[in-house]
Amino acid sequence: MPFSISISQLSEVLVATPKGLAKSANNYLITGVSTDTRSIRCGDLFVALQGSNFDGHEFVQTAVAKGAVAVVTGKDLGSQVGEEIPQFVVKDTLQAYQAIAQWWRNQLTIPVIGVTGSFGKTTTKELIGAVLATQGKVLKTQANYNNEIGVPKTLLELNLEHDFAVIEMAMRGRGEIALLSKIVQPNIGVITNVGTAHIGRLGSVEAIAQAKCELLVEMPKDSVAILNADNHLLMATAERLWQGKTVTYGLENGDLQGQLVDGQTMMVEGIKLPLPLPGRHNAQNYLAALAVAKVLGIDLTQFSQGLTVQLPEGRAKRYDLPNDLVILDETYNAGLESMVAALHLLAQTPGKRHIAVLGTMKELGVRSAQLHFQVGETVKQLNLDRLLILVDDPETQEIANGAAGIPCECFTNHQAILDRLKKLVQPGDRILFKASHSVALDKVVNQFRELV
Ligand code: ATP
Ligand code: MG
């Protein structure tokens, strides 16, 4: 059964009485919820959201013409909405949308897993999805539907055929994870780690830890927390804020501990498991997924034959090019901890020379210069063969300072870096590309792949 709600149920959820409702229609069913007239379906409720670049109220008539059977608006649109179409006028249409999603989530009794953390949310969500797909039908957040609009959108796609839901929950500031957690009501709440990503916004790692742990504070008290025991700040903060059931995981600590055998396998509770994704950080993410499996009573031996996981672009993506060239495309995003993780992955990739092509990590506020310097220090510590930097912020230069002693060149545009790479590469090279998304290093990756 897909989504359905009657007009009278909706009146209760929104604590609002619709205008323009024909009495006979009081109990007809709405069979979906849409905020976008490009994808609206007949029988849907249209919720007019207001963003910085758009106003859903301008599309109400189109929505009705395309089959919307009721609308939620922030102002009374009067006769613009057809006479027979119930119009719920509410103070905040986004809150209304979230309330409907929360109501629908509560109609279903399937396990819902919420995932947050500074790094590895999407990766862990995909790994949990892959683990659970061996048992039944899984609904996962798609693309970047991990915020105050995307999360309710995902929940509204739940139907009775689903056996599990895995919801990524992202934040920009305090209070946002709390809001999402209230809507999602996770039965299992996973926090992958706490780090310096976007520290410019929250000011300190302690504040970030507190904000991530809002997931636990707002989830039902009988839910299970799954926490990365290798992350001490996360553990200390969670201990203060969560007294409920907890399962921890890690490569150094935790109830569920993994021992890396080599780059390809990990021992967990005496079972040899192939790693679905490369790198130590992804082994940790996999442990989070295995912890979810354990909580749900799934036998881990099922995964001894391996698990296939397809990540979205720009994360741990390996391209094997002609002439024994390998590219590691990590251009989706970057923060200190993810840079360090990716640089280790590069260093551990067998090959002749190891080259890092790095760019700015954004939103680091006053810590920016120091964190860029630390990235450089990691390059030095790993003794990489060469460093190319796309400098578009003064602080980015600090990577070069931190890496003093490693052959390093700085560039100010994508073309210059591409031209240099063309001349530089040799068979056997392993090249990592990583920067924040807005730096658009993926353009260089794509052009470089076409060239060689
Ligand atoms: P966003 O906040 O942008 O949604 P995310 O938390 O969903 O990011 P992913 O997209 O899974 O994170 O991964 C982004 C990058 O973070 C990866 O490319 C990788 O470099 C790094 N990463 C993934 N998992 C971890 C981890 N457990 N620890 C450190 N870095 C990680
Ligand atoms: Mg993500």
C-alpha cells in the first residue's frame, strides 16, 4: 500500500480545517504528497513550499490542473483553488509537510534506521542498504535528500512493501538533527563519527558532537544507538546524552570489533569478511552496517561471500585507465578527516608513484588555515611523490606549507592543473583528486580521463 490519508485525518495532523471542502468529500483519500508540479500525480496533495528561488504558491493552479485533490498553502488563495478542492491554510507549509511525513512514518512498523555523522553518512547509508537488501526491500534516501525537505520526501515514499528504511540525516547547524530525528523516529540511530567538517558553522568539535547527538536525544527511548567507539569525543558526548541501548563498533574499540587482515578483508567475530569498499575508513563504515545487521538479528556469516555496493559519484571511485594509470576520484567533498582518510587510501594503493591533486576544504572558518596545514603534514608523513594544489582560497596554500619537502606545485585554475598533469603522468602512477564539492575538481577528473 502506498501513502494514503483521508481529508479528516489530514485535518487532525495539520490541526487545521480545510476551506472550500464539499461536505461529501470529507473522507476521500489522498494517495500521495507532492511539492513539485513537474512530478505531481493525480490524487496527490500539493504542498506549496517557499524557497529562496521559488514560491510553490505560484504553482497551485497547475497542481490542481494536473490532478491535485487538495492543497496546503501558507495563505488563503481563495478562488484560485478550485471550489471542490480542500485548501488547508497553515502558518508554515514546510512544518505541515514534515508533520504529514512523520504521521505516515508512524503508520508503519518497519525498522527505520537514521544515519548521521561528520563523514561517511552516504557511504554508511549505502552499506546498510546493501546489507539489508539481502533480507528484504529497502527504502533509502536518494541523492542529497538528507535535509528538512529531503527527509520527509523520502519518508513519504515508504509503502507497505518496504521492509526497512535507511535515512541519511545531514545538518548545517544546531537543532537540525533534532528536527529530523523527531520526524524520522529512528528505531536504530547510527552516528559514524564527529569531526571538523563545516566547523566554521558550529565553532567547535564539541558543538558538532552535541549537534550530531541530537539524533539520540530525540529518537524513541527504546531505540538502539550504534556508535563509532574509535571516536572518543562522540562516545563521551553520547554517554552524557543517551542512556538507552547502545552497540558500539570500531577497528580499535567497540562491541563489534573488526581486525583488518589486509586491504581486502576484515575479521569480525571470527568471520572473514571481504571489504565491499577500499580504505580503513570504509572498513569502519562497513562495521556500522554490520552492527545494524546484528541489532536486527541478521547472521554475519551471510556476508562472507562479499557484498556489492555502488556509491554515488566522487566517493572512493577508482578508475583504471590505460597505461597502468589509476585515478581515485574523491571529488565529491572534503574536510580534514576525509582528506586524511583518502590520502591513506592513495598511499595504500599499490603503484609506482603516488600523486595527490588537492583543492580547498570549505566552511572551516577560523580553523581553515590550520586544517589545510594538517592536510599538508599528512602528505609529508605519507611521503607521497608529488602534490598538485588548486589554490582558490589563501588558506589552501597552507597545504603546501604543511607538506614542505614534498615536490609541490600550486595552480590557480583547472586548465593549468590539467595541462601539468598531461605532461607529468607516467605509467604506474596513482592519482588522488580531492577537494570540497564547489571546487569542481571532478571537471579535471573527467577531462583527464578523456585525454589518457
Ligand atoms: P555529506 O555531508 O556531504 O553528505 P557524507 O557524510 O554523506 O557527506 P560520504 O559522501 O559518505 O559522506 O563521504 C564523503 C567523503 O568522506 C568520502 O569521499 C571519504 O573521503 C570520506 N569518508 C567516508 N567515510 C569516512 C569515515 N568513516 N571517516 C573519515 N572519512 C570518511
Ligand atoms: Mg552525504
